[in-house]
Amino acid sequence: MKDLPRDGTGASEPEAPLSTSPRPMPRPAKQGQSLVEFALVVVVFLMFVLAISDLGLGIISYNMLAEAARAGARAGLVNQTRAAVDTAAYAEVSPSLNNLQVTNVVFC
């Protein structure tokens, strides 16, 4: 059963607000926590992205070297001259080099 007011009228008093101060309650400072978490996560994320791009460059270099070796071996089997092998290997790689001049080539 609902408690009646003490005056006996049956009317309830208006509820008072929870806080009577004009200023709002201060919130806990979580903006600094978010900044620290972001700094930790972004470092790991950037390392992951850069590792993937570095792996891609390594795969491109490996593929370019393998294709040059394949072209040189094929030219060596077909023409059997050193100049033809060098030209075939360089022709296979040169589109990827973007006008890079090869000046010192050492053969074993």
C-alpha cells in the first residue's frame, strides 16, 4: 500500500530534483585514456600495414629475378651465346626498372 502524506490530504509532494547544484557533476576523464589507446593501436596497425607492403615489394623483386633467370636460361638454351643471354635477361627485367641504367654487371 502506498504511504500517504502526513498531513492526511492524500496529495503527494512534488519530487525534488536529484541535484540541486547549478553546475553539472564532473565526469571522469576518459579522453586521455582514449588517446593512449589510440596511440598504442595505431602503432601496431601501421607496423602491420608497412610489413604487408614490404612483403609485397619482396615478392615483386623475387618474381622479377625469377623471370630474368628464366629468360636468360631460355636464351642460353636456344642461342648459346653470352651476349644473347645477357640481352634476353635484361629485356625481361627492363620494363620494370623504369629507365634504370645498369652499369656494373658481374657474372660468376
